[in-house]
Amino acid sequence: MQIRQVAMPTNKYSIKCPHAMVAVGICIHNTANDASAASEINYMINNNNKTSYHVAVDDKEVIECIPFDRNAWHAGDGAYGDGNRKYIAIEICYSKSGGNRFIQAEQNCAKYVAKLLKERGWNISYVKKHQDFSGKYCPHRTLDMGWDRFINLIKKELGEEIKMGFANKYNVLSYDGQTVKVYVQQDDMDIGLMSAKGNPDYKALQTIDEIDNDLIHWCKVNCNYFVMTSGADYGQHLGVEQSFTNDFAPKDDGYLVVWIDKANKIHWDYASNYWLAKDDVKLAFTPNAVMLAEGKDISVYSKNLGDKRGISNTQSLLLQCDDGKYALAVVTGKLNLYECREFAKAYGCTFMCALDSGGSSQMIREGLKEVYTGRAIANVLTLYKTPNQDEPEHQEPEVPDVPSVEDEELKKENEKLKAENTKLTEMNEELHDRINVAISVLNGSLVIDESEEE
């Protein structure tokens, strides 16, 4: 990312930046058009409108124009408003159409803002949005994609640990003006793959609700490991077949293979390098593209299926969260795969691959057709309920009879009481005998020799 200066001519100060300023923060804007930073700065310098800003950022460079000790007219809060008089204004370019150029511009802005914060000893609370000062929905595309997500980009550049994920088992989220439906694997679920049942050359297709078995499927989305063409190869099988008896893994570098191993870890490679059999893996399939792996941006696609990365469309995605759980997602609006990757990263995912898109993108969630087109498909990814295991018969553990110190003291006390009780019993018996003797004397039935008592 290049940073350069294009100075505002001093003869324009009275229009664009008439007041001295001691900055107290940074205000973020989107340009609402598709011009480069250089074009934006050039236009600002050469017109006589009061509208102005300090910095413009695009996908390649940052251009500083108005000095940071001068104000700019950008926040819509009046001649004496804090936004217009105390904040450094930064415009992010290419926001009208969005896409990969805007994503890169926004990332460059996050890096640049982090740099300013470090230089000035400021924390993230010093970053505001245009909306905070005037109520205007700006920065519009950054807000559509999630303001907290953008703040997290800055925090990441500051070295702060970011923890953000899906809040529920089933999530309906808004991202960049589009709706994304996400179903997250739970502890009692496993991930699997089911194929359409049909003839042995695997040309069968079925609607998503018909691809089923006797398990409980919490969520199903369309998958793809068939070549979906209309020619002689229509229905050709790719990846690893789990449902039947055959293994199919064509060694062709025009295809990708994504697979999950028996330890539940996810991998990807080109099909030419893939030599595993179905018994070696949990499941495998051929995606359209892999965009995120091990938390890092990548961008590879199955060339034989065509490059669909930049096409804005309804998308089906396989995600892996940072805790290792898998998630199935369908974008019900239109995002390209670069934008889908930013969505995945914003929610803490470490892996994202794209499944078949467009009209094939479908989701059945807990029996409900959340996204359904009626198009027949080749197979589905599923999060299904794991079969119940027989619980072992409960047995109470044997507890050894180990006397405690308290037990020993109690035993001694009991023995003492027992001895005293025996003595009392003997005394009672002796007293009882004396009473009987006295009664006999009184009755005259017994004569006592008094000489024997002395």
C-alpha cells in the first residue's frame, strides 16, 4: 500500500479548509462512486464546492491532501460541528459498485487508520463514521457489510485479538445489503454427503428434498461433484462416492477436490494430486472455488467448471468456524465469491469454499424449504443427527470402607459409653437385690443377723 501526498493549493484553503484544527479523531466515509483515489483528490482540488476531506484511499494507494491541522467540510454537522471542525476525514473509494476493488480499498483504509492511531496514541474509540455526526447513512457500503466488521479489521491491524462468530444454530444475517442464511454444526451433529439415487453411470438428478435417507437431517444444501454440462460428459462423477461402491477421482488438474478426513479436518488440492480412496476420508467433492483456507486468503477455482469468482450471484458455501465446527450457508441475494470470503472472515471462519451457485443454491433447514428453486441437483451436503449409542448399564462404584479420623473418635466414644452402661446395669441389679431384701424383712419373711452388718 503506497502513501503519497497531493497538496491542497493554499489559494483553496478559504473554500476547502479555512480553519485551524486540533484533531480529536477520525471520521470514515464512502465516496458513493467508482473513481480512484487520484481521481477523487483531483476532482476535489479543481472544483469550488466546499465539500472536502483529508484523505482518499483506494485498492492501491492512500493519498493525503488537506493537512491534518486544517479542518474539512465533510460531516454535515454545520460550521461549528465537531465532525467538521475536529475530525480527520477519510474517504474509501469504489463504494458504489463494491466488489473486490472496494474490499481491498477498505482493507487499505483499515491499515492506514491503524497507523494513524498508533502515531497519535489513540485507541479504536477515536474512529467514528459520518453517520455519527449527521445521521446520514454513510459510509454506506461499509455499513451494509457491517460497521463492527470494519472496526475489527482495524483492531486486527492494531494487534488486538478478534473473536466474532455465529450467535445461533441457525442465523439469518445481513451482509452488504444481502441476506445470508447460515446453519452451524452442533455437538450432536456430523457432516455428510448424499448423492441422488439413480442409474449406475451417475447421471441421475433429484430435487433437494428427494435426496434423503433414514437419518435426521438438520440442514441440507446443494453440493457439486458432477460436471454440470450438456455435452457427452453430462453427469460425470468427480470426487469420492460415499453412497455406493465405486470410487471416482479423475486425475485432472482442471478440478479441485475438497475433502474431510477421518479426524474431521478439511483439506483441498487439485484433483491431479488426489489419490485417496473413499475408505480414507469422511467425504470429498469438487467445489467451484476455494477462497479461504487455514484463515488465509486464497483464490483457486476448478478451471473445467469455469471461473465464477467475480460473478455476483446466489451462492452456496461450506464454511469452517474457528472452533472446528462446520457451517452451511446460502446467500439469498447476490454476492461474488470475494465478498463471500469477507463475510466468512468477518464471522471468524477459517475455511470457505463455493458450491454450485445460482438456481442450484438451495437449503432445507429442519424440514423447512428456506431456499428452494425446485431445480434437480446431483447431491447435497448435510448436517445430520448422529445415531444414538447404547448407553452402558449404570453401576454404582464400589466405595472402600476406609475409616476416617472422625470414625475412630466415634468408635472410642461408643466403647466408653458401652462400658459405662455395663457398670450402670450392674449397679441397678445390685440395688434391685437390696430392695427385694428390704421388702422381705418388712414382711417378716427374712431375719437379718445384725452382728453381720457391722
